[in-house]
Amino acid sequence: MAMSLDGRISVDSSISTALSGEDARGRVQELRHEHDAILIGGNTAAVDNPSLTDRSGKPRRRPLARVVLDNRLQIPLSSTLVTATADAPTIIFTNSRDHAKIEHLRANGVEVIELELGGRDLLAVLAELRQRDIQSVLVEGGTEIAGAFVDARLIDKLTFIAAPLIIGGRAAPTAVGGMGADSIASAFKAPRRPRYPTR
């Protein structure tokens, strides 16, 4: 996730904010290339209108899937994730029962998976993706999605890209939301990478 030095991802949750520079964007493309799917939340899809494509220029073993966890089905029908599904499939998981919108999305080539009302089971989402031979998922955000994966301890690797900015303010969303830890002892411990001698 891209964030400011004080851990913010935007000035406000309703405003799309690009924080990373050209080098960081290149690293993001490398990360996208290393994964079978990119996963974001419905608010990120609605606010940012991202394309979520692999622009690394390297050949892929399979098309990069774009996955949206969108409980309320906020994604606009004009979204790039809806209108450009020929080369990169879009899969939306939702609790919404807006059948007219669901049918419109499906008619545009979007796969919509209806979840049980009242919650989001990340293990069930990952199991559905596994059934589609999706073996690795890059969670790009936003704050509540990142927090949900941290809370559920469903993270193997973390990559934070820090922009040399301090945003501050109460309205600015942090990189990781969710329930959070109730003590330092219960805080999520980042996976340790093996250390190798430098000589």
C-alpha cells in the first residue's frame, strides 16, 4: 500500500489521492505481475475508478483477475472494472440484493458472487478464488479491506510504499483500518523475511 509518512492513504476517504512516484509505480507493477489477482474494496473502486492492470510488460501465466469486495455494490456501472473485462476479468463479491444492477454487471462480463447477508467471510472469498485457480492475491486496499485481512491474520507478505509527505488530520484515512489491536501483545506481527549474509 502507498501511504504518507504518517500512515495516511488520502486526505479524505471520498477523494482519490495518488501518493507514489514513478519508481514506486514501477514496483507496484512488479507486484501485480507476481500475483494472480488484485483485490480492493468497493469504496476504492467507486472513488478511484482504477484499471488494476499489469503494466509490467512481462508475459503472464494467466490473465490478472481484478477482485472487488463490495458489500453494498457501490461500483458505478461506468467503472473501468465493469466496462473493460475482455483482457482482465473482474470478480465482485457482494451482500447486495440489487438484482437489476447485478444482472447489468453480469451482462457486461463481470462475475458477481452473492455472499450471505450480514457479513463478509474472507476465508470463503479466498476459497472461491482458489476454485478459479487463483493462487496468489495482492490486496491493494483501501483501509477497511486492509484492516479486515490484518484482523483475520490472512497476510503472508507486506509491502508499504511511503511517500515523503505528512498529511495529518482526523478525516484522513489510515493505511490499515479494521478492528485493530486491543493491546500491543495482540497487534499483528509482520512476517519476518529470512536474513542472508551480505558477504
